Amino acid sequence: MKYILLIFLLLTSCKENNEAKVVIDRFNNKHKYDRLPEEDSNALYCQIHYEWETIRYYYTKDGIEYWMQTLKYF
């Protein structure tokens, strides 16, 4: 019985699509998130730096530029 429960938990607990989105900031540093920032100011967890970061983006002639700032109180 415990083996059936273990197999069931292993099959149902994993995400099917666990692709991380890589974002490069204005200093050419890589940041990896579960999803892309959709609003002007999002707080997302960076999987490379292991910190919560506020992400802001702005439009330039070269495309979208990202500005990341570490949240100090999390």
C-alpha cells in the first residue's frame, strides 16, 4: 500500500511544464524566473541569485530593457 501511495505522489506532484524564463538585465546579468514579468513592477524569485527581486522594464530603441532590484526585506 505504501508503494502505491509513493508512486501516486511522485506522478502527481511534479509540474508538467517547469521551464524557467531567462531574462538579461541592462548590465548583461542573467536572471531566471518561473515566468516573465508581465506588469511594470513585479516581485519574482530569481533562481540564479536565490533572492526576491523587483523587476521593472522600459522600452528603448533596441527593445525592452529590464531593471532588477533586490528586495532587502524578504
